[in-house]
Amino acid sequence: MDYKRILELMIEHLDEGIIVVDSELEILYFNEPSTNITGFDSDKAIGKNLFQVFPNISKDNSTFWNVINTGEPIIEHVQRYINCEGRDVTIVTSTIPITNGNRVYGAMEIFKDVTQVMELSEKVIMLQETLYNRGGKEKVFLANGTQYTLGDIIGESLPMKELKSKICKVAFSNSPIFVYGETGTGKELVVQSIHNLSHRRDKPFIAQNCGALPESLLESILFGTVQGSFTGAKDKEGLFELADGSTLFLDEINSMSLDLQSKLLRVIEDGVIRRVGDIRTKLVDVRIIAATNIEPKKLLEEGKLREDLYYRLNVIYLHIPPLKERREDIPILADHFIKYSNRRMGKSVKGLDKEVIEYFYNNDWPGNVRELQNIIESAMNFVEGEYITMKDLQSYNLLNMDYSKECFEESIVGEDLNLKEAVEEYEKKLIKIALEKANNNCAKAARALKIPKQTLHGKIKRYGL
Ligand SMILES: Nc1ncnc2c1ncn2[C@@H]1O[C@H](COP(=O)(O)OP(=O)(O)OP(=O)(O)O)[C@@H](O)[C@H]1O
Ligand SMILES: [Mg+2]
């Protein structure tokens, strides 16, 4: 096999541009994506000097020049420039020296076009601003850009009652809050409710998912930039300045690099921010709420969350329990979602039938309230009578049983059975495995199989298991 050819093919089909220069900055390599991003043809670039091809790059701002002179890589650097087609382009570059011992022979730059991501984030900020300035004419969203208030949090179980009472208490302080809840447990609801109860509610609620942006962009989005801080950077306020006097919700805080986490810690401690590239600082009054859907203990152990930041944010800790730990909320939530769908679909479904109630009660709900909401929305499309039945749930994927593969391996195909017998045989095997895995605990096995306990009892009897 021709490995060189394979490598070439791989490089030409990446989304990233790759440019290689020698120590004199002569371009040695310029892949196809580089052409798409910069607008230059590789045959016009290769063999030329870098500064000749990119006249707006000079020794002062060239990452290549810097890396060749220091021998140190520059990772995830943001640059903004007008390309030769007149397009305003934002790229993130990583520049790596090519060395042998102490000698630097050249450098290679890998870069991606993040113009669209950047434009989208800017649009989001702009929309948040206009939404706020519109003064409440929007129906779905409140004037401050939120959607939920305390009344939207459904749940009468003890942990949910406690959570709601805690929300009311902490809303009025300025201390940072750390929210932990598995996916779909309602973190967005909780955080927005806090903002809407607080004295900050007339100011726009600013939210940023830390996992949604590349690291270097996240930093400039959070702290803002000054003109010249990196090639083409504009004077721009960041989310901290936008959230002055308000609440800043940092979702998926664990996606932030440890380096940025330490910068965040400094802001929280000092109450001042500095735009990227600026020497001036600015005092801001921002209440930080951070959230994760992974247990903080695990994040600390794995080194994904700085301990000092965690303890600083954790002045108030809110845990939203998973749905399986508050099963008594399931009927109330189901009823709420059915009523909502009734209104939207012009139906008059009264509720869940007995079998569905039992199935819902025994399910583990890995997707939590969101999963319950989705399954009901799906069923509402099929329901014909007054109550949702197991039949109406069929189109929703209920068969995510991890042991089904094992059964296929001990294939029954080829044994002299007709289809009905084969299906029964297969069902028998599934039940046997579920019972084994559940140490013969019927309730547990029924939950794993996602069928009501009575149905399982019936089948055990029928198959003589
Ligand atoms: N207690 C609740 N009462 C009513 N609706 C809820 C409740 N909890 C969650 N929901 C609904 O479930 C969906 C998911 O909630 P939300 O977006 O707040 O979850 P999340 O915890 O932020 O999840 P993720 O970690 O995936 O972002 C939303 O549509 C929300 O309306
Ligand atoms: Mg969320």
C-alpha cells in the first residue's frame, strides 16, 4: 500500500487548511482547503514568500514568523482578515514548528474557517439585545429573553418541593450558583426561574453554552475584544459586559478549558473584566450561574473542573434529581404534557391507561423529563380513544435493550420453527436474560424489558420459566 498517497488523500479531504513554510517563510505546501478558505490557488502560493502572498501579514502579526523565531507552537489563535475575494474571514489557527534537535526548519499551520460560527454567535448576542429592547411584545419569550418562570416547574415530589423553595430563597442574593442535573431534568427552567424572581429580572438574561464554541472564540465572546487584539479584531463588548446588572448562565461549564476556567475564577473574585488584548479593566456586576449534566465529583476527579473554581461557584449548590428518583412526579408531568398537546392539537385526551401508567412508573427515564415529554408528544399523534395506550407508544423506540444482541448471536434462525414459534422463542430468551440480569427480581426485569409487571408475570407463567 502506498502510505504517502493515503496520507495525501487524507490531507486533501480535511476541512482544515494546511500550509507549510520553510525557515525563510517560503511556502512549501498549500492544501486544497487552504485555497477554499484563503481564495488563493496553491500553484500561485507554492514557492512564493508568505508575506508576498498575504500582504496584510507582517512580522508583527505573523504566527509563522513568531513560531519559527521562538520554536514554540501557537495553538488556537483567532485571526480575522479580508481574503483576496473580499470576504471577511475569521479563522482559528494552530501553528507548529518543524524542528530537528534545536534547529527550526520551518513551520506548519493548520487552520479552520469559523466565520459562520462567529457570525452566528454575534447574531445571538444581537438578538438578545433587540429582544430585551423590544420591551415585552414577544409572546413566547419574556422581555428579558427568558421563557420560563417558577410556575413552569412541574413537580410535587418532596425533592422538587424542596428545590422550588430553595430557588425562592436564593433568587434574591448575588452569590454564584452551581446547578447539577442529568440531561433533560430542567436546568434551563431552574436557572431562568431564578433570574425571573431576582431583582435582576428587568435586565436581559444572558446564556452561553460553553461547549458550543471553540475555546479561543469563547474567550472573546465572554470577555469581548479590542481593535487590534488579534488580526482584524473589532472593539466589541463581551457577554460579561452585556450581562452587567444581570445574570450570566454558563451552561456545560466543564467544556471550558482549565485555562479559561482560571480566568473566570479571577473575574468572579475581583468583579472586573478585561477585554482580550486590552490593558484597561472594567467593573461588572454579574451574577454567575454555572451548570453541568455530569456529577461534579466525577468532573473534579477527572480534572475537567478546577477545584478552586468549583468551590467558588458552589456557594449555592442546586441538584435537580433525575426523574427515576421522583417517580411520583411522572403522572403530574404526563398530565401536564397531555393538556399542552390537547390545546395545540385540538384533542381531548384524558390521560394514560393503566398499562402505560405502570410502564411509565417502572421506566428509568435516562432522558428524564425531556424524554417523557417527547414520548407523550409522539403518542398524542396516534391516540384514538380518550386514553393513551401501549399501542400509541409503539412508534417511539422502546427497544433499547442492550442484551438483544446476545440473543441474535444464539440465533434461532435455522431451527425448524415457523415465525410465530420463533418469535415466542426469542421472547422467551429475552425474558430469561432479563430475569437473570435482575437476579430474578420481577419488578426489575419488567423495568428492563419496559413492560408492565403483570404482563411479565403472565408470560413467565405461559412459558413455564
Ligand atoms: N419540572 C419540569 N416541569 C415541566 N417541564 C419540564 C420540567 N423539567 C424539564 N421540563 C421540560 O423538559 C425539557 C428539557 O428541560 P431543560 O432544557 O431545562 O433540560 P436541561 O436540564 O437543561 O437538559 P440538558 O442538560 O440536556 O440541556 C424542556 O422542554 C422543559 O420544558
Ligand atoms: Mg440545558
